[in-house]
Amino acid sequence: MIDIATLKEYINVLEESGLQAIELSDGNDSIRLEKPAAAAAAAPVTVQAAPAPAPAAEPAPATAESGKTINAPIVGVFYAAPSPDSDPYVYAGKKVKKGDTVCIIEAMKCMNEIQAEADGEIIEVLAKDGELVEYDQPLFSLKS
């Protein structure tokens, strides 16, 4: 998020320069600052927030065969193993217990261990190693 002090600095730059608009982005948020039109020169600077990103696609429903899915609790990069040269945490056919680590999702340089929410058997790994996953995206198909 763009902090207020930085925003105030850019407002001052906009007011003191010949620029008509400045657009700021920090990767997550985007703000556009514009000078008022000539007819409304006394009006304050307009600050508009960028529209919110579109919601993530709905997760695929679990099939009768698979029973349940383990979904991504956050947006980030999916890793099936603790390191590139390690075996994956789980694979098709592996039995897991509630609380077992099934993968890692990296979000903002933090490695988040994702755990099974129930006992069962992994039927299919639905995400690919190193791929970006969305919130609530199915990662594994699980048979109870």
C-alpha cells in the first residue's frame, strides 16, 4: 500500500510542476493523481483508487470420485517440495493425516506450509510446481 507521506510528496510535485497527472503503483495498488480542469482551478487535487482486481475464478467442484479438494488459502507460488532437489511432500496415492504438510505457497517472500485439513488419500496433484495459484484454487484432490 502506498503510504500517506509518499502520496503527499507526489501531490506537491504535481502541484509545483507542469504535469497534469501522475500515476503511482506499488505492485498491488495503483493511484492516479490529476490536476483539476482549468475551469475548476481552485478545486483540490483528485485522488482516485484503481478498480479492485477481478475476483478469482470459482474453484472446480470436487467430483464424486475425489470427494474433497485441498484449496489454496492464499495467492502465491506453489511448491510441491521443500527444496528443488527434495522429493515432493505428497503425490497421487499418498495417504495424509490432518495437519500433514502437503505443499508450500510462497507469498511476498514468505514460505507458507499448507496442511491437510482432513485425513485421506491424495488422488491427484492439481497444481504444477512453480506455478502461480489463486486464492481458493484446488491444489489436490483428496479421497476420504
